[in-house]
Amino acid sequence: MSGVLAAVTTLVLVALAGHVAGRAGVLHVEDRHALARIVFSVAMPALLFATVAGSDPRDLFSGVLIAHTAGLLAAALLYLVPSLLRRRGSEETVIGTLSVSYVNVGNLGIPLTGYVLGDVTVVAPVLLLQLLIMSPVAFLVLDGRRHGHSGWPPGWLAGMFRNPLIVATLLGLAVALWDVSVPEFVLHPVELIAGAAVPLALLAYGLSLGASGSALPPSVSPAHVAFVTMLKVVVHPLVAGLVGWGILGLEGTTLLAATLLAALPTAQNVHAVALRYGSAEPLARAAVLATTVAAVPVLVLASALLA
């Protein structure tokens, strides 16, 4: 329990610092857009490159990954189908789908698994899934809508290679696959910039809480946020745990890892992406806050039952 609370408290305090800075006039609400651009175009690409380049591509295939993927597909489909039936815009649908499936594995999953399991390597498969598959697909759709790309090459491929996150991920994967040794004078500055990605994203999120005077803007339905929260912190971990235990035969710390990673809240990166594309930012903001609060008792309960 202490590990869960410590990890969540760290996130909340950094975001709160951004909110306080905004209220005190040190930063302005409009500055969140500049911070989001820095995160999206500089800091996050550096983090993705450093993370993927230092990973083992073989970690993509594991029982934890299969269970996690089953849970995210269930949550994503349960959001996607009603969203399409209601004819929501494609950009809002992408942000909403990410909100129920893209977990905060980088800056919450790593400390959480370290505290609770004593092993952070279990986050690698989920992290690579999000970086190498989920993010590129989402960016292809968002860039396609923004630039009017209606099909595959050359339009969509051109959009893909204009996206710094996708380019950084592909470069990191190339380094990992071919076991390229990156010189230290190149890697160290990249790692230094990468260290700014998480705190800057959290500061931008804290600033955004003052954008409409409340965490839940009038443009976002409470029922919509409640639905997103239920899918993220209940359906996702429940399906992942059941698949891991009943179908894959996972047990012990492996089953606990699959359940905990699925129960993580929406990543603040989803909010940064929404800011960057100017799409469904209020929904992403509310989803990050609501799922972070709701995930705490779920994480504690999962740890108590499965530890």
C-alpha cells in the first residue's frame, strides 16, 4: 500500500506545483501550450529514443503483455463502439480511446512496480506496446485528419515521418534491433533532456486545471468522464486479471504485475497529445484526474488480494 501511495503522491505534488505556479502568476494558463509543445517535440522524443534504444525487443512478448492487451482491447472497444454510434469526431474518439487504454506506465508504473514488486522490468512489454504500436496508430489518425490524408502512402507515411514521437521511437527501435552502440557524448544529452519529459507534462497538466476554473469543464459530461474512468480502472484490470489467471495461468507476482499495470490511470501524455493537436483537451484533462484518483483504491485492493 505504501508503494502505491508514494508513487501517486509524487505525481500529484508535481502537478500541484504547476497549478500553484499558475495561481501565483509565476506561469500563465496559456503557458501550458508552450510546455506541451516542448514535451511533444523535444523532451518526449528524447525519452522515447532513450527508452526504446535501451530495451530488449524480445520483451514485447510475455504473459503480462498478453493479459494487459486483452484488458485494453476490451476497454477500448467498449468506448469505441458507442463513440462511433454517437458519431463523435474522430479526434475526440482517438483521445477518448487513449484515455481508457493508454496507462501511466512510465512515471507511475515504474516506481509502483519497484515499490510493490521489487522489479521494474515487467513494465517493458507494456511500455514498448504503447510506444511502438498504440502511439503511432493514434498519431497517424490525428495527423491524417489534420493534414487531410485519406489513405496510406504517400500521405499517411509523410505524416508519420513528420511526427517527432514516431521518428524517435523508430530510431530507438533500430538501435535496439541492430545493437548499435550510441556514443556517450550523444546519449548523455538525450538522457538529460528525457528527464524533463515527465515533470514538464505534469506541470502543463497542473496549469491546465486553471484553464476553466475547475477540473471538469462545462463542455465535458460527468457521465462521459465516469464512463471513461470505469473502463480504465475497472474493466481494463478486471479483464487483464481474469485472462492472466484463467487463460494464461499466471500466478504470484506475474499475475499481480499484469493486474497492477492494467489498473494504472490514464497517462498525462494523453493530455499533452490533446493539447498538441487541440483535440478534446478538456476530456483528456478530466480523464487523467478522475482515473488517477479512482485508481488508488483499485491498486491498493489488487496489491492486497494478489500479493
